[in-house]
Amino acid sequence: NYLFHFPPHQTDTTTELRRKTMTGVLNVSPAPIFRPFSSHKLSRNNRGLLVKSMAQSSDSSNGSTSVSTQEEPNSSFSPPANFKPPKPKPFTPRGDKILDILSASLALIFRLGTGALVSGYSASFVPKNEVPSDQYALEIAGFKVKESSNIGPRPEKPIEIYEFESCPFCRKVREIVAILDLDVLYYPCPRNGPNFRPTVGQMGGKQQFPYMVDPNTGVSMYESDEIIKYLVGKYGDGNVPLMLSLGLFTTLTAGFAMIGRMGKGSSYKPSKLPPKPLELWAYEPSPFCKVVREVLVELELPHILHSCARGSPKRQVLYERVGHFQVPYLEDPNTGVQMFESADIVEYIQATYAR
């Protein structure tokens, strides 16, 4: 996987300064996770950078875990002047973003839609009147599609993954996250990112990506294939999907999937880190979701991703919450903004967090 070298020795003063700087930026108390680790195992006390300061709540209907957005917005961040969330327009890219969506769609071809369906997905067409009005279902030609899936045990707390958008190894892990319908706290690590790349080096001993931490078990690890095996073993049926088990072919096609976007979501752009992670309802193969994820990574903005591929129970959860299902859907607990539409979400994020 991607390995980036860093100076082999840091003075205690440098390490302590980095720890204090990051702690201040993220508004959390000092914790052992900011110190270098000689092992790839983390104790249960080392929960990550932001999780310690989050108010977490569990959805009793499906076992998913999310960060509460009911607190007052942080006064140091506010939406752009005269901001008004747009109304959702299903499958309607804005005219100036059509090329972005088309180029992001190339990944669907190279990866054969891997990650578009939750594990154990099944679907059937039924008459419209057989589906209650308060239940989410895709409507096609006068019929509705009843969808189901077979997901494994749910983690109590979101898995934490350090990665960046334009890495093929990271894409493989994002695909299994979608298939397993997991919620993940992503710490973006774009090139030259000042915050989370150094953290990975301190925790695991090298700046290599992806890097996963499971706060539910204390397990942490590098290597995309090992992460995939761990996740399917712990939160799935133990079987790695075909398109993620083909070795070099899987990695090559994951790399080809990046061609259309030419390094988007790769390099750091100066930003203001919020005290709480943003929340994004999305799933990996969606081109609309990809363009939003790119800007989140470039601005190094931690975010909870509520994965909701086809067959995900979280589609019904979002439908009940806002009366509509469409992704991407952004919730920003730092400003109180909640919104649909990928192009508008990108502009909102840039206006609020870019320096």
C-alpha cells in the first residue's frame, strides 16, 4: 500500500509540540493516542482524536451509531451569508458540474459497481400500493422496488480510517465499508496534510495508508487486504467479495477507477478544522458522493460517513428523518446546516472551511 517516508527520529520537544498543536486545533484533551506507538494494537482507552469529544447516540432500530447534531452550532463557524439549503433534485447534476459527474462515473465501469449493493442484497418489484407511504422505496414505471440485505453485527462505535480519496488501496477499503454498511469516522490524509498524516506515523510507526483503528476492539492495522479481511470477519459473513479478492487485478482496476478525476482528493488545501466532524450520508460508487468526498479530503476535514448503498437500512432512517432519500446528504453540527445536492455541498464546504 502507499508508504510515505518521514524523518526517522523526532526530538521529544517536536513530538510534544505536535501533540499540543493538534490537541488545540481539535479541541480535545491530551490523550495517549498522540504519542508514538511501537505496536499496531491500541488499547480500549485510545479511542482516536475526535471521538473522545463527541456526543454519540445509537439508533435502536438498526444499531447504527452517529454523532449527535442536536447541540448548539459552534460560534466560530457559520454558513455563508444569505445561505439557503437547496431543494433536492434527484439525478439532476447542475449544468456546470456535468463533466465532474461524468468523469467520476468512470469508476463504476472499472470497478463494475463494487460497493453499490450491501451484502446479501435482493430486490423485487411490487405494485405501488403494497409499499406504505412512510417507507422508502425506489419507484420505477409505476412499480416500487422492495430491497433487503443481510448485514452482520454492528459496531457500537464508528470504525476510524485514515486515508485519502485518490489512493487505490484506500478505495478498496471504502468499497468494503459500503458493502458491509458500516459507519466510519474518516480522518483525511491528503499529501502535505499537517494534521492526520503525522498522527498515523506516531500511532503505527509509518505514514502508510489506509490505516484502520477499531475502537470497539482496540485493533489497529495497515494493509488494505488485511483491513478488508478483518472487517468482513468481524462485521460481515467472513467472505471477501469477488471484486475485492482478485489480488493485483483488484488493485489495478481500483487505480484505473481514479483516471477520470486525475488526482482530485489527493493534495492538501489550507483549511480551518472544525471542533466536530461533519456527517455525510453517502456510499463509495456514487459519482455525486465522490465529488463531495474529494473536497472533504483536500481540506482535511474529519467526517462521519453514514454508508447507505442499495439495500442499506439507513436509507429508511434518512427517509424518516427528512422525508426524502437522496445522497449525498450533509449534516454540519458546527453550523447547524443540513443539505442535499453535491454541487451546492461542495460550495458550502469550501466557503465555510477553506482558508
